Amino acid sequence: MKGEDLYSHAQVTWCPGCGNFGVRYALREALLELDRDGIPVENVVIVTGIGQHGKMFDFMNINGFYGLHGRTIPIAAGIHIANPDLRVICIAGDGDCYAEGLEHLVFGAKRNLDITVLVHDNRVYGLTTGQYTPTSPFRFRGRSTPDGSREHPFNPLELVLTSGATFIGRGYSRRQEQLKDLIREAVLHRGFSFIDILQICVTYNDMTEYYNSHIYDWDQDDLGDFEAACRKAREWDYDTEAPIGLGLMYRSGKETFEELCPVPEQLKPGERAALVRKIMDERR
Amino acid sequence: MMESEVSVLVGGPAGAGISSAGQVVAQLLGRLGYRVHMYLDYPSRIKGGHNFAVIRGSGGQPGAIREKMDFLLALNQETVGLHRHNLAADGVIVYDAGEVKNTSGIAVAIREILAEEDAPAVMGNSAILGAFARAAGIGWNLFEDVLRLSIPKAVALNLAVARRAYDAAEEHERVPVLDRPVFPVFSGNEAIGIGLIEGELANYFSYPMSPTSNIMHFLAGLQEEAKIRVFQPESEIAVVLMALGCAYSGTRAAVGTSGGGYCLMTEAISLAGVAELPLMIVLGQRTGPSTGLATYTAQGDLYFALNGGHGEFPRLVAAPGDAEEARAWAVAGMDLSWKFQVPAILLADKVVCEGMFSLDPDKILKRRQETPSAESNSPYHRYALTGSGISPLRFPPVKGEVIRVNSHVHDTDGITTEDPELTRAMAEKRWKKERILEGEIEEMDPVNILGARESSTALLCWGSSKWACHEAGEKNGLRVVQPVVLSPFPEKGFARAMDGIDRIITVETNETGQLSRFIREFGYHPDDTILKYDGRPFTVEELDTRVKEAVS
């Protein structure tokens, strides 16, 4: 399989220079490596929300469910618990996953669902042309907040860590090799894998220079240490000036939802009829 | 006691096990050959407040309660105060002697019995049941058998308590045994659960909400045996989307809720419509708007069931009038939603969901076949345009194929499009499915004719008003027409049922006459409406009076 095979024939409609190109490339390369390592691409399903990130559904040539704004995770949960052989990757946006559908993120992590969530965090609504999101910095001037937003952002890594996720990382759309490795490891991880991807929006929130001058790679020594992960997560609060760590932040082992709730083999028609007869007979 | 008729009311404070006591009475009457209906009336609280259950056994087919009771079982003074006027002239009050004053009938020394047996207060209902069984001339062996099946724990102690009360009471009037086959008695919720299992349910998702929570509880108890999974997610939004995820993966799922939860589901119902994903929803109506009367009934959501979700797309809406119909259409809903890849809504209400009914185990609709699979169809097109509008289903993983479903307007491969021709073609594809679904519905007896069939006046009803209408129809010589399927509306079947009708009276438990408005769309103009909107169902006598007023 070649890289181009994973791109569809659909015309790409992102702005030139959009960070989504970098994320798409990293996803493609990760899927190629996974395919070579025994996770065939037909076993992968992407679930997208609504936003510029969601167009990945059309631009990739793999199984997909183009869902609703904010609702990738419950759809992915349904797909995966019905067939745990499928590797399900949610492709979500920050408005999508952190605003409209935040509760699903918390519960996905709480259950340690064995799925992967990639959040294209450009910290602005792109599709609806430039409003502030839950990770936009304080006083962000968008079209709904011309004088600057009056909310401080929340910190998705800290939130997901305390909710129970077992694989947490941060990527950057301009660091595709690192992002590719993160995505591959996230898919291979058994449990709830979450990657916040700092994604450049060239039109409404171009943070390229800021990110380039603040990023560094997290050390990878104490990945299972919850307290160390807290410190890493809190180093930058998405608001105030601070170094921005990239890479894998936390990884731990915990029973997954699917392991606690295995798929039973369905009854055969005769067995089903016998069960119904039994239920009926117990009542007369 | 009227011939082949017996009515029992059991009342007490919330937490005293009134619902279970009612179920035991219902099972007892069922075992004596009666067809049974139970209505449960309780406020939305765990402890305190007045609860009562009315159980009616009949030689006919009861699906509504009568107002006169042959036996009034009172665990508190309130039961006697509120329901004394319901006692038939030859009826009897069986009461807790420690709680109820200034009455006559059969006194049961519950406090003393419980003290002597060292039994907890909640077993007072076993005592009153024992006394009732004796008063009704029911043999101990039958009573013991039913009690054993109905009581989940501390069986021996419950039996000891019941036996003492049984021995201390005297027979009032023997409830005659009817020479009919014994039918099992189920709540509508249980019957729906059975139907979902028969419809090959693999996963059931629900967020607790009256009056459908008991479907979840019933199925949860059957998970091992039925090899299903029951899961309670964080909200009705998650509930319905998990079901759609299962559909994409190729396994059958169903969800249950009431109006408030259905509100949250509507965005996903619309998604199921455009993405052409099977989806089975049980919508149990209760009194609205909003939180309304959380534990009481209404038929206020007909239009909401028909229209919930933005945009236009076909859907199945079936409104069963009792447990037997609820089971049958739960199976049919599962099958048809899969065959046609549309949302199916089983529109019940509190009376159907939490009420109990005898049902004929053999009465079930013919199974509907699924869409043929597309094994040999390569390359695969998820939304292939076919003559029927139904595209063959495949589920991932399929080597060499990409399977996409999409909430946007899409091409045959599921890729987003804004092309006007494709937009039109996909809309027409969806409506082709509806026409074929309607044809299939017409073959499934989607309209019931009850009451006096030869009459030229119709009592037109839907859902839980069915049996009250049937009795009023028989008594007053009126035909009863009950469309079970409301979408796609079986116009042919309805026209046949309405043949020769020159006067239409609609009967509904809502304020605005929703069915009455709905059938105007098909050219029928009701002359009168009989409406009730106090959260309670019609009793037989009440509807009879209202019908007489309307036809006089």
C-alpha cells in the first residue's frame, strides 16, 4: 500500500497552509506503519465531528463515520463495543470536542474506552469563520468577541488526565514525524488514548511563530507517574506565557471498558425462541 | 361481583411494595384463567405519598380499569379515605387493623403478625395478600406458587407472614375459576424487552427515565441468558449515538426514553435519517410539557414522534395499545428499521409501559427479512442507488473496501457532496424506501377494528385508549378504529377500516386532539373529540359516559 492510496479523490478545500494538511499526513503515515505491523487499514474506522477537522472524513480513503458536532466519542464507543476488532480513531475539533461534546470526552476517559481521540486544537472555530473556543486565550478577539473573550481557556490535558485517560500526549501540526509516532502509539495503546494537536489555523489564529518559539520535547522517562504528568500538564495553561511540552505525557495500564464488558456471542434463532418460551412459561 | 369480572385495588404508602403486591394479584387472577390488566398510580418519590394499583381480571380482554372494586386492600387510612367510594355494593375492604380505623370488612392484624414472625415492615404487603387470597377463596397452594415466583428474596418469611394472615381471614366471595387457557401476565416494558430480544437485540442503551426505565432493568437482568449487553451512558445523546455506532458495526441496538430524553435524541434521529442507519427507539410518553407529571400518562407526543429531528426523512412510528401489541411491534420495529435503514419509534405511554397485561405468547407478526447482503458487490457503494432505494449493507472490516456513512448529503460512496442532482437523487432514494415500507406495513394488519364492527359511527383512537374504547364501542354499538402504525400511515388499511363510517369521534389522552388533527391530512374530518388530560387514563365507566354524551 502506498501513501496516496489512503487519500481519497475528493477535492481538498482547506486553506493553503492549513495545519490540517500536516495532521492528515501524520495520520496517513501512522496508518501505513500500523498496516505493516499487522493492523490492516480496513480494520480502522475514523469518526469525525463537524468543523474543518471533519473534512478528514472526505479526504481520507478509509472507513469512516461523519457524525455530529461534538459527538465523535459516543459514536466511536458504539462502533468499538459492537466490534472490538475495529480500531476507532475520533477526529475531533476543539470547539467540537471541548465545547459542544465535552461530557463525552470526560466519560470516554472515565471508562477507559479503547479508542483514540485526536483533537485538532486550532483554538478557534474555522468552519463558522472565527469565534473563540474553550482553548482560545483570554481576551481572544473573534467575530463574536470583538472586544476580546471574557473567559480563560481550560487545559484539556489536565482535564483528561484527571478524568481517567491512560494515554495522553500533545502534538503539533508542524512536527509531523513526532505526531505520526504519537498517533501510532495511541492506536496501539489499550485504553483511552488522547492527543491534543496544536494545529495552525492560518486564517483566524496563526500561532506558528509563538508555538515555534515555545515548544520543547517532554522527557519520556516517567510516563507512568501521575504526579509527574500533572506537573507536565500544568506547565502551560493555554493562556499564560510558558514553555510548551510536546510528545507523550502519560501512559498507564488499566482495564478497558471493553475488557470489563466483553461481547457475548449472540444467541442462535432456536436458542432465542427457547429463551422467550422459558420467560413466558415462568409467568403462568 | 359481576360475571367473569373482578377488580381489586391495593393501596398504601410509597415504599410499602404496592407495585409488587399488585403484580401478585395480577398473576393470581391470570392463573385463575382471567385476562388481566393492572394500572399503577404512584407519585414521583421513593418514600411517602399514596400509591395504588388497580387490578382487573375479565373473561373478555381488559386493557382499562373499572371504577368499582370487589376487593379494596388497604395498608393505610388514605387508601380507604380516597377509594371507599370505589367499593362495589357487595365488595369488601381488607385492611391493616393497626393503620385503618373506623371501617368494616376483613381486619388483618399486620403489626402483630410481623412482630410474632420477626419480619420487617415491608412484608406487610405479604400479609394483606394472604388475607386477600383467603377472602377471594383462592386455594393456598396456588397462592403460595404465585408468591414464590413473584418475591425475589426471603421467600420463607414472606410465606410465613402470608400464611398467618390467610388463616386468620375469612372467605368473602369466591372468585370463580374461568375455563380458559392461562396466559402469562407482563408489563408493557417487559413485553417490549422480550420483543427486542426476539428482534435480535445485541446492545440496549438507556438513560434512566420514567416510564421506560424498567425496560433497561428487565433486560439488564437477562444479560447473561439473552447474551445481550445493557449499558447506561452519560446522557440520551450518548445513548442514541452509541446505538448508531453499533448499527455502523453491524449489530442491532435499541434505546428507550421518554419525551425529555427524546428531545436530546432528535439531532441523532435526523442523522440516522440521512446516514440511513437502523435505529430502534422506545418512546414512552408521560404527562408534559417538560418534566410534567413524571409518573403519569399522556398521549401528547404524537407529532413529536412523527416529526422529531430536523429535515425530512422516512421513519416508522408504531403505537401499541397493550403489551401484546408492544411486543409484536418491538420485533417488527427492529426488523423494519434494519431492512429499510430508517429510525423506528415504538410510541408507548405510561399505561402501556408500566401497566400489566395478559398476552397470548403465540401472537406475533411474521418476521420481516433483512436487506440481502452485498457480498459479491464490488466495489462497494454504501449508498448505491437501487430500484427500491435500499442500498445493500456491509460492515467493516471488508478488505479492499471503504465503508462510509455521512451526516452530510453524500454521493453513493458516502463522500460529502453539494451537487444539486445528487442532493435530489438521495432525497428521492429515501422516499422510495418509504413507499416500499408503507406497502410492507399494509400487509401487517396496521389498523385494528374493534367494538361493534357494523356501526357507521367510529370511535377513533390510538395507543393505550384502545381497550377502553373497545368496551365503550361494544356497549354503545360503535365501531372502534385504532391505527397502530402512524408512519408511514397505512392509508389503504385505514380506508378499509373506515369503510361505511359517516361519523367520527376521536378519543385521546391529550389536550388538543393530535390524532384528530393528524387524520385530517388524509381527508378524514372528526365530528367530535373526547379528550382527557389529567395524567390518568380513561376508566371504562368514564369513557362510556363521555361517549354517551357525544352520541346523544
